[in-house]
Amino acid sequence: MSLMSDVPHFGNDFLWGVSTASYQIEGAVDADGRGRSIWDEFSHTPGRTLGGDTGDAACEHYRRYGDDVALMADLGVDAYRFSIAWPRIQPDGVDVETRGLDFYDRLVDTLLDHGIEPSATLFHWDSPLALEAAGGWQNRAITDAFAEYAHVVGERLADRVTRWFTLNETVVFTLLGHGIGVHAPGKELGFDAMQVAWHQLLAHGKAVQALRAAGATLVGPANNHTQVRPVDDSPETLDAAALFDLVYNRAFLDPILTGTWPLLGIVDPVAEDGDLAIISEPIDFLGINSYNPQYIAAAPPGSAVPFDMVTPEGLEYNDFGWPIIPDGFRQMLVEMQERYGDALPPILITENGGAFNEEPDAAGRVRDQRRIDYTAAHLTALREAMDAGVDVRGYFHWSFMDNFEWAEGYSQRFGLTYVDYATQERIPKDSFHWYRQMIAAQKGRR
């Protein structure tokens, strides 16, 4: 394993955590009145997920959460970022199911009993199917439904949840779920999907208001951002990369931080007066999920979009085919600081990790040295960004355990903990032990 000296010191108040998401780990899709979500519908549609995998069982966290939290306590994390399944709280998108609230009540109390800060995400892509039938995120009405959902959850949990994340990776939900249709709900709207982006941004602002009214004190989004790398310096490529940066990064951050829409005249959503004031409600932190930079080339003439996302040869890739470039992590953060300046709030890295699919050896040990190397290198890059002036307050590794990886089913393993899906056995990987030792070493310097 990498030595603890391979990771620089992050300061006495730095927050160490892990992240998961409801549909990816909970299972128990029919338990305690839970309604169907768009991911239930999508994953049960033939051809939508690899091997026809679904989240019906996932990691059975709904029933095994006590053991999972005990394992987190052994890991030594300060905080656990989980998501709340909207269909457990409002199965039909309207009426409240108290048994769903009771589950998260128990989870939050168990985390607190183990000295772990509950860090709740309101939405990680599993909207109630009943709302999708009414237009889902294309229908502006969902923003008020989301605000009511935030109010219900906040009233029940805000007295004990340490920090709140409104929506997870609005860009991915927009582009993959509504732009090209490879994620739920499977719509292929092209650039018209940016109306969905607008509604998510508006829902974020309304949720910030609702959570604060319920007593929440720390609130922010969990965005996905990437450093954009043009493959060459031709005018066509540079223009393509600039547009990709607008669509992928700035469209989901400028409205929140500056109250402006960066695609004005390119893609103009249907909006109402006052929307940007709601979207730009002050936030306490910016959650950033980031895994790798994105290389961009100009698309061939006549293409539906003018940019291509490409994977150059000669780079190191993880098992998902994502490039491993730690310095892109540093550059993304430094460029963000340069772009937004004082408008940029403190940052929490809310997801970072990779798919490294090592299986247990004959002795039952999972030797995932590649995950250790990836994490150590990205933490070093993160420290370098902080030394360059970026205010980063914490790091949540994705993920605490292997889980349902959306359209890829169970084929990709992101966890510090190995899950045997046939038996639901949890096996801490080498990376689990390394992360525990690294956190302990960081805390030992306090």
C-alpha cells in the first residue's frame, strides 16, 4: 500500500467522508410504501441496462444500514453523504409516507450514535414515476413539488442533519437522462434538454429556501464539473471546447453563483421573471463531483452537436474507460477559482474515485492498489489546488461500497468495500484499509 507520507496534510478542520446514493444501494424497492421511481421503470425496460440489471436488491442497505454504518465508523470518516429516495417520502409525488421518513430518521440517528455527520442529498436522480407521468423535469410544476418535498424532509431531519445537498449532478441528469437518453428517464431531447437544466436549477433555489425555513444551516448543490481539454489548437476545436465548457460546466454554475445564464442566445430556456433571483439564493458551500478531465474535438460537419467527447490514446484509463489525470483535478479547481473569484463559496469534493474491478483473491483479499494510487494522486492534486488559493473544506470518496452503477448495472466497482451481490457480504478492500490509515494519520496531526 502507499505510505501515508504520499498524501500531504490537509489541516485540522478538513472533513473526510464517503458518499453513496439511494437507488444505487438501498434495494427494498417495494418496502414500507415506497413508490416507483424513474429508475425502476428504466432499469426494468429491456435493453436499457447492461445485462438487464436493476436496483431491486442493490446492496440491501435499507435493511443492512446498521452494519454498514458500523463499518463506516471503523473506516473513521467524519461524515457520510447519502441521498434520500424521493419515492420513499412521497410515493405519488404528493402524499407523505411516514415510514419512508422513519427510515431516514433511523439512519441519521445511527450515524450520530457513531459520531458520523449525516450529510443528506435530496435528489440523486430517482424522481417519483408519478411525477414523470405529468412531464417530469420538463414540467415547471416539478419545481414546486420538489420544494414541498424539501420542506417535508427538512421539517423531519433538519435538527440533526449536518449539511444538505439539494440536487446531485444536474448536468449528468440533464444530458444523459434527457439529452441522449442513456439514463432514466431515457429521453432524447438534444439541446432542448436544457429546459430540464433550468427546472433543476430553479428547484435547487426553491429547495434552498425550503430547507432554510425548516432550520437547515448548511446548504449547497452537488455539481459535476470537469476540466475541458481541446485536443488541438485549431479554431474549430477551440470553439467546440468553449461551447462544451458552457454547456457542461458554466450552465450549471453561473446561474447559482452569478445569477446569469451563460447560454443566452444559444439555448434560451422558457423562464419567468425572478427565476434567476431564486436560483442564485446564497449557498454555504459548493459540492463538486469530479473524476477526470474531458477531451474535446470539433464534430464533423452536419453533426447534431458541434463537439465530440474523445478518449485519446496513450493515457492511463480505469476499468470504465475514464482517463486518470490527477493534474486535471487541480487545474479544474484553479480555473474555477480564477473564473468566479469571490463569488465562489467554500468547496466540498463530494465525489471522486474510479472503477477498479478487482475481485477477491483465494484468501478473500481485494488488492485494489490502482484505487489507492488514484486516490493518493488526486488528493495530492487537491492539496496543490488548495495551496494555490482554492478554499476546499472536505473530501468525500465515491464510493463507500460497490453498487448499482446505473446503465452499467453491477459491472463497475467504485467501492472501498467489496459487495458480493449474491450473498451481500461486505469485504473491506485494501483501499478501505489505506483510507482508514490515511484518515487516522491526518487526525493524528491535529
